[in-house]
Amino acid sequence: MSKDTFLRGALILTIAGIIVKIIGSVNRILLSRLLGGEGIGLYQMAYPIYLLALSVSSAGIPVAISIIVAEKIARSDYRGANRVFRISLSVLAVTGLIFSFLLYFGAGWLVENQYVRDARAYYAIAALAPAIFFVTVLSSYRGYFQGLQMMTPTAVSQIFEQLVRVVTMIALAFILLPQGLEYAAAGASFGAGPGAAAGLLVLLYYYWRQRKVYQIQAQLQADVKQESSIRIISRMVKLALPVSLANIMLPLVSNIDLLIVPARLEVAGFTVEQATELFGYLTGMAVALVNLPTILTASLAASLVPAVSEAFTLGDHKRIYQRTATAMRIANLITIPSFVGMWLLAAPISQMLYGTPNAGTSIAVLSIGIVMLGMGQVTTGVLQGLGHTTIPLINMAISAAVKVVLSWVLTAIPSLGIKGAAWATNADFAVAAVLNIYFVYRYVGFSISLPDTLKAICSAAIMGGVVLLTYDAVMGQLFSNTLATLIAIVIGVGVYGLSLLLLGGVNERDVERVPKVGGKLLAILRKLRLLKK
């Protein structure tokens, strides 16, 4: 197992992310049918509490470890990298154990004090406690491997974790259902523990496989003065705390949405039932769909952190600039056509996936935010790699404040309604991205390439026209929305790729750098004379 290149690492994490999403989607369908609305409600009462405890105990730690380990490896200090890992593992094992006990013994307190309204959710909360320990320890291993720029262990562990989690959830929910919904929901919650344990076993295997290499590297290196344990822990906390707070902010902003949007929809003239329905279309359907294209940009961000940290440690400003430019260019090549396609086919996609075209309005408006969300993720990765983990947090807080104000004002306007809430979310993505881009320009000197962006926009516009014509033509012949939508998407992807090649949006070097298949693909495109040098 060798160090992954920046792009190879991003591709590995993207593939893993897609597989995890597919498994998760199957899980949601099966669990919803098995438990019904009431059982899912009990499960959902427990899960946010678990996520909050997890955010406090371990979120941000993988980023911090990957930054520090990447710095050590850049200086050929393998002994120091291993020491960072051992210290982080010890600290996280203790904190994971503490938070597991706190959640288990605090479940009753949460119910008794009415923080959780339904007493039956007690079992689901307590069942999640073991998972905190395993996930917290797991995060130490993932941060270490990512710092070494080895993304395969993280990717494989994510897939195994999700697979074992889902199988356990469904099996226990089914077995315990005759005992009552509260026990079935607890069984579903408990699945997170075995899933995390399975992911940890995968990482232990990779670590065991590499242990001799680590030992030899440490023995052969020159003597380097090692940081004290206190210094390492202090640096980890300093780097991880802003990332943890950012993770806590995400559910916090969602809860603010829950308080603001339905109430302001009622002010706009909608009934309680209509407001609830529209809120469901936005948060339950549109948001989930908009997040799909950003699986790649999130993977790029994760891969950027150690890559930028390594280059920054070596003082290689040119490499930082190149990696930033490459990541941003790839992000735009993916998010711009995703926005155009989702905007034009919003209602058909809503009908195909959710059985109703009514979420189309929210999907269309929110699709505009895909481009800014992708930029925000990539620039966050760059800033974190530079060690500026606080900056994205502050920018997120500013953008969240803008979102709250706009949600309050725009959602209450009768002509906008739920579209106002969607535009507020777009503003949230845009403000965070613009602020991040400013700081990336300030520290790296990078600015977005206008010619490359225009080529992507023109290619996406051509794709959009073909997509609309294809959808209308297929619908006119087959009268099947699902078939028409899928055919339009497939043809649209092909047209976009061809347009990019003809307009020079992709060159030989871009194709050659595609992991695994780049060389073969380059030879084919050269024969067809579709590439510009």
C-alpha cells in the first residue's frame, strides 16, 4: 500500500461515498417500511443526540491528525508521525469511553427532564452509547492514514462500517419488532455500534499490514527533536475545535430552520398542514438531492487537507497553488452541469425519486447553490490544510446569520413562500464560499480561472438544451417520466463531456491525470482527434 496522489485519493473517497450513499438509501427505505412513521420518529429522537455527542467527542480530530501527520511526513519525521498517532489514539480512547458512559447513563435524565418528549426513545438513546467509543477510536486511525495520504483504508472502512451497520439495524429491528416499537427502534439504533467496530477492524488490518514499514522508517530516520505530548495534544485541540464547532453548527442551523420556516410560511398565508408539507419538500427531499453532486467536492476537500499541509510544510507555494487550482477546476466541471441539469429537470426528477412533482420548485431553486457549496467545500479543505481551521468556522457563522435573517424575511412573502427559504439557503452557501475564496486568494494567491469557468458554463448550456429536447421527445413517445428522465440525464452527460472536449475545457494533461484509466482514455481520444494539447 503506497501513498495516494491527490486526485487518486479524491477518486477513492468519492467512490466510497457513492457506495455508502446507496447503502444508506436502501436502509432508509427498508427501515421506513419496517418501523413506519412512529418507529422512525423514535429512532430520529435518539440519532441527533448521538450525533451531537459524537461531534463533541471526536469530530474534527481526523482533520487535526491528518494535518499534523502530513507535516511530520513532509519533514521525514516518521517517528514523530507515529507518536502523534499513538497519543491521539490514547486520548480519543479515553474521551470515547467517557462520552459512551455519559450517553448511556444520561439517557434516563434526558427523558425525565423532557428534553426527549417520548419516554419510549430511552432505549434507542441508550443503544447508541457503544457506537461513540468505536467511532471515536476509529477517527484516530482515519486521521492517521489520511495524513499519510493513504485514502484506501478510510474508504474501505467507510463501506464496511455502513454495510455492517445497515444489516445489523434491519436484522435487530425485525427481530425486536414483536416486542414493541421502542425495542425495534433501539435495535435499529444499536446497529451503529457493530458498524463502527467493523470499520475499526478494517483499519486495524491495514495498520497491522503496514506496521513493519513504519518501524523501519522510524529506525532509519535521523534524530529529530520530538514535540512533547502536551504540545501535540494542544495542537490537536486547537486545530480540531473549530472543525468540531462547525459540525455542531450544521444541525443547529437545521433546528433553527425548523423553528423559522414553517412559522413564517403560516405568516405568508399557508395552513399548518401546507407549511409542514412544503418544509418536508425542502429539507427532506431537495436538500438531500442537492448534496449528491457534492460527494466529489467533499472528497476533494478531504484529500486536499494533507496534500496542502505537506506542501505548506515544505514551503512549496507553487504546489499549493496547483493543487488548489486543480481541485477548484474539477469542482466547477462537476457542479456547474449538475446545477443546470437539476434546475431544468427539477419536477421530473422529483416525480421519479419521490413520487410527486411538488418538490420540483424547491429543487430548482436550491440547485443554484450546488456550485457555491462545492466551492465552499474545496476552499475549506485548502484553508484547513494551511492550518487556518478557524477561518471556515467564522465564515460559516456569518453565512448562517445571513441565512436566518433571509429565511425570516423571504419565507413570509406570499409570492415566495418556500422558495424564499430555498433562496436563503443559497445565500448561506454563497456567503460562506465567497468569504473562503477571499482568504484562499489572500494566503495562496489563487483566483478562479474565468476562461475555464466559461467553457464549463457553455458546455453545460449546450447540455441543457439537449436535455430538454430529449426529455420532451421521449415523453412524447413513451409517456414514461422515469424513462424520459433517465435517458435525458445519460445523453446530457455524454453531450456535456463531448462539448467540453470540443471547446477545450479538458486537455491532454487533464485526461492523463485521471487515476487508473487516464492513459488508455488519452490514447482513444487522440485517435478520435477530440483533444487539445
